[in-house]
Amino acid sequence: VLLQAYGGGLVQAGGSLRLSCAASGRSFSTSHMGWFRQAPGKEREFVAAISWSGGITHYADSVKGRFTISRDNAKNTVHLQMNSLKPEDTAVYYCAADPTPTYYSGNYYPYGMDYWGKGTQVTVSS
């Protein structure tokens, strides 16, 4: 699966952005998809994930209620709608694909992504 994230930019605190990720490859529609981010000087962190059908979503506590992940399997795209943005959301955002999702005790483990796209910069000014 080849992935390309886009839609980043500069936005004021409280504003919104919608990130998109275009995917190519046969396994997209059967892969869980995720968004991660990496801020300067910090490790990459999980943001959100969505099951292959779109029926199940997972979010980091820091973005719950503000971000929404969705996907369109007909268009091979996954989106991340980000509302009420905060300066601490500033990071490079990456989309990733997980063709073989792992669950532990019924909970999805998002750190087994096999494919990564180049990131898109999101900067939130205060």
C-alpha cells in the first residue's frame, strides 16, 4: 500500500483542518488505517485509527471529541477532521496502513502499522 497524506497547513487555535490520505494498492479496503503525529523533539504518537469497514474507530485521549477519522473505500482515501485545534496539536501528521490488525483482549493494537506515508505539517498558532 502506497500512502500520501495531504491537507496540512497553518491554522489559528480553535480552527479546523481536514487531512486526507490517498492510498493505492489492493489491500487498502481490507486494512485498518491510522493517523499518527510527531512533534519536534518528541516521539511519534498515535492519534486515531479506523477499521477496514469504517465501523470501528479509536482515538488517543488527547484528541477525543475534537478529531474524527473516516474513510471512503470506493475512493481509497482516509480523512482526519480536526476541530478545536490547539497549539499542542502542532506536528507532522502521518497516515499508516495495517493489513493484519492485532487485537489484545478485544482492544485494537495500533502500533503494528506496516505501511507509512510521508507526513503533512500541521501548525497551530496561539
